[in-house]
Amino acid sequence: MKSSKLPKTSVTTERHFITVQGMPVEVVRKNIKNLHLAVYPPDGRVRVSVPVRLTDEDVRLAVVSRLGWIRKRQAMFQSQERQSAREFVSGESHFVQGRRYRLDVIEENRPAAVRLRNNTTLELRVRPGTDRHKREEIINHWYRTLLKNQIDQLLPRWEKKLGVTVSEWGVRKMKTRWGTCNIEVRRIWVNLELAKKPPQCLEYIVVHEMVHLLERRHNDRFLALMDKYLPNWRHMRDELNREPLAHEHWVY
């Protein structure tokens, strides 16, 4: 398995907010060639990455031209089911690969362990007195291992299909994206939350990021490549968008 301990990088040069028709819009100027507009969960925050040469008025015009799409995305996020904050106690519901399980916490003087006991129960064994933060840490470590095993099986198959090579990849918690791809170094990051989603959702994200190694932008060629190699990708994307959002504080 390729290394997952990767450095964090950032090319942001300037960040501020403007208001467009009463809607706050975050503007991030970077050393890039084209404007990129995105709407993020859980409440539809709007963020625009722009080349340093573009003015705020250019950004404003771009946002206005896509206002209908922005409002549609915001409405979708507002209507999504949201999980309440998890306390990691017996009886809670937790998702694993798209299925809901009941958590059973067992306290005993043995090393911590997590397993799927059966088709309905996620078992967490911890030492007596283990607090909520540590319980979450233990489960997240288990999720990370589970996700890495899934990715380990997906990558070789899709590298062969697409004719590309991923030099490095990793798993980390991300607030606004399911995955990212650094094209220059051929590095992919995958969101830890995908361990909770159906396997086909993970496959969609992995393929999406790998296709960026063939086409950087979300243009017609990118869509054509997705259609060619993963014809049902739109269904997978829609399924991911319907999945419950994790409870997060969502601080940006």
C-alpha cells in the first residue's frame, strides 16, 4: 500500500467575502487559470476560487450567472437528513459502508477493539472509564483501516482501466470535499466519512479523482471520460448526495 502520511499543502494567496444579492460568497484568489465555483454542505456555503487577475466584480457576475444552480444545490443540502452528534454510547446508530448498525459498548480491561458482531450490531470494546473523545478516536481508527482496505482493492483495478498511476494517496477528515487530487504530484486524498457510505459511493469518488489525472477541469472531456469508464457515475453521485450528512461543527 502506498504511503498515506502526506503533507498538507495550500496555494491560497488571498481570502475575503463579498455579498451577492444578499448571499455571502467567499472569494479565494490563487495562482490558477480559471474560476471555480462550489457550494458546500451542510448549509450551502458558496466559495469561489479565482485567478489573482480577476476582480470582485468579475466574481459577482460569475455568481449571478449561476444563481439558479447555486440555489438548487443549497436547497438540496438543506433537505438532506442529518445525524445528531454522536456520544459513542450503547444504543446509538452508526453507519458502516452504507448500512445502519446499533452500537454496543463493552467495557473491559483489554485492548480496545471494534468489529461488526452481526448484521445489526457494531461492537466497541474499551477499557472502563474511556471517555467520549477516545471512543470516537478508536472508531475512527477502525473506519480508516476499513477505508484503506477498500481503496487498496479499487486503485490497482482503476489504474489499469484508466491507464494512469496514482503516486500517493491518503485518508483524512475533510469538511467540504469527498476527495481531492493534486495532479502535479499525482496524489489523491479521500474523505474518512466515505467509510460510512455505500461502497459504490467510494468507487465514484476514487474514479472521479483519478480521471482528473487525464483531465484537470470539469469540462466536456472530463464528463465524456466519466461516461466512458463509469457509465452510471451520475446515479452513484446522486446516491452519495442522498446519504445522511455527518454531524459537524463545520468551521471554515
